[in-house]
Amino acid sequence: MRRWSSRGAAIGSDAAGTTAARCAQPAAADTNTTLLTEPPPSSPEAEPEHHYSFSVVSPDQRAEWEKNLTLGPGDVLSFALYGEPTLARIETAIGPDGRISYLEAQDVIASGLTVDGLRQRMDDALGKYRRSPRTIITPVSYHSKKYYVLGKVVQRGVYTLDRPTTVLEALARAKGIESGQVDYDIVDVADLQRAFLMRQNKRIPIDFEKLFGSGDLSQNVQIEPGDYLYFPSADVKQVYVLGEVALPGSVTYRPDLTMLGAISARGGFDAAAYKSHVLVVRGSLNHPETFVTGLGTTAESMNDFKLQPNDIVYVSWRPFYRGEQLLDLAATAFVQAAVSGWVGSDVVKP
């Protein structure tokens, strides 16, 4: 009998040694399914050399958004006029509507501008009342850029991206991955195979098992504004039905669950479904085993397929020609559905 006790495990410089979650090996493919093979991995000799570290430590590691940093609601600025020290205003916040005021320049739109851009806009606005004004703007603190850490972490929530931050630093700030007790052993309760980083509705390819299991810092990418970092539970057994079905979402796994049963549990195919080609994704999102099934022309004549826990069943809206294209669509649909389903209940401000 398993006995679980919730307990947080903080992560520090030894985060790379975190034990990776282990998942069951996939069963053999049904004889009526097609196994999509992956292209061979690229040779290490062909890859350029990089220097990787736990944190962002040098200017050449800055991401593009940092090189052209824009302002937003909540950012705090100090203002002054050159040669007019008595007119200084300190720690003025940009309002929720993205506007800010200074002297005669009222309700100036600051959101989306760089500091230099706002300085020019302030000079133009004040120039209607003063002769050749030279505005001095000093950033005090940044609060407008956010990222999210969700799932089986000790302190899930929304965080301010107020400094350059990597995946490991973001996880450390969230107090690390949760751990539990199984048969007197302390184990991590997050499934690293299915953990993901979502950016602009796309999955960023990160191998969390390599990052935490073998300390591969090439996987330690920078966090960007709006990123979602998610660590799913290793103990939840579900199947995800996505794409052109009536009610995309999860289905509780049971040993006799098949592809058609899972699709039926989510309301069946919708009118746009391409029923003769259904993709089943199994295993890690970085190294998946993929099956194309549903070779019939109607729901009644389809070749059924037995599912395993955490399988993704993706129904496309059109024919596809390359397995890689469909896999990308399925992975994107999965992370979008995950964020949509979990963001409301799992995000709290720490």
C-alpha cells in the first residue's frame, strides 16, 4: 500500500541531481497501427560549442526581449527635468491602463515603449508648455513582466520577471519540486517526462530529465515574459483527448480504455475531424513514441487502439503528410489545454 505525505523539497545548486520521474514502458503497437519513427539524433560533433551556466551572468547571454526592454503597467520610474532639480518626481508607477503622468504631460502612454521611447514622448508632450525640455527617466523597479510556475512545485504561482532568470532559477524561486513518501522512501512527485515550458502558445523543447537527472545545463534556458513552466503529477493516470472532438480534455485512465472509448468520453468527433488518421502520442514529449491509427473511413469501421496512462489522442482537422508536423500540432494542443485547464485554479501570487 502506498502512503503519500506532501512535503516540499527546496532546490539549490544541486538541482541537477534531482531524481527523474519514471514512467511505464510503452506496450507494443497494435498490428493495425503505423509507428512513426523519429529522425536519428544529430551528431554531437556537428553542434556548435556553447557555454552554459546555472544563471545568466554576462551581457551576451541576454535574450532579445532584454535587449529591447519595454515598459508596462506596474513598472516604477523616477522623473526629473535637466537643470530643474526641484521638479523631480520619484517612484511613479505606470497605471493599469499603461499611462503615466509627469508635470504638464498627463496620461502619456508608456506601455510598450522603451525608456528612451518614453523619454522622447515626454519631451514632446512637455514641449507644448516648456522650452526645449530634457526629461530624465530612471527605472526603479520592473513589475510588468510575469511568468508562471505550475504543477507539482512547492510554491506554484505567478512571478515577476524582474531580473534575468533561467529554468533552474525559476524552480528555485518556487521552492523546488514537491516530494512525497512511498514505502518509506522520499521521491519526487513530478513527472519530468511530461514537464514543459510553454512560450507564446508553443512548447519550447527542453529535456527536463537531462537537466535534473544528469545536469545538462544546455537545457537550462532563459525564462521570458509570459512563459508557463509546468510540472505535472507523476501519480495521476489520465489520457488527453485533443483536437477536433466535441469536448477536448482529459479522461480518467482505466485498463480497458481504447482510443475510440476516450474519444467517445469527450463527446465524439466534431464535424471537422479527419477520422481516418488519429495520432496517439506516448511517452516523453521530447522523445515520443507516436502511432497513427483510425484507418477506417467512419467511426464504426475504425481500427481501435488500446491506450496507456498519459497518452495523448490528437484528432486532426485535415490530412497530414509528415508525422513531425502532426506531432508538433498535438504537443502544442496539449500544452495549450494544460495551461487553459490549470491556470485558473493553480496560479496564485506568492
